[in-house]
Amino acid sequence: MSILIERVLVGGKERDIYVDGNEIAAITEAGRGRATAGVGVDVVIDGRHKAAIPGLFNGHTHAAMTLLRGYADDMPLHAWLTTKIWPLEAKMT
């Protein structure tokens, strides 16, 4: 299946996004997507007032935890958080 998303915000600019199968085939200036996609687009989506963002793979991270890796291992979770991690995190700037 092919999808054309027209006039969607990408990085603050209006763009057309052409998806062919499971891959983004092209990102063009707004209004040029149909020419890039050619004939036979299965679905056209009006992207006005919408934004396209990257996939949020591992979008939730605990960056501060990388500094504390291995600190106070082998403790029950509640004790680890309340006696070790939270007090140390409170001192981070």
C-alpha cells in the first residue's frame, strides 16, 4: 500500500511524505509529493495542522540512571529508591 501525507509539518516546515509499503520513500517540499509518488497512491492524508515526528523508539529514558549504574545493586526496589537513588538524585544539578 502507498500513502501520501500532504502538507504535514516536518521540522517546522510543510512537507509531503510518501510512504511505499513499510518505508518512507520520499519527503518533499509541500505540493510536490504527488509528482514524486506518481500515479496510483492508495491513500492520501491531509496533513495540515498536524506534525510528523520520528518514531519514539526508547523515547522514555532515565539518563541520570546511567551515572548510577551498578550503584547499590542487590537491594529491594523500595529500599534502593528511598535510601540510595532518590537522595543521590536530589544532589545532582
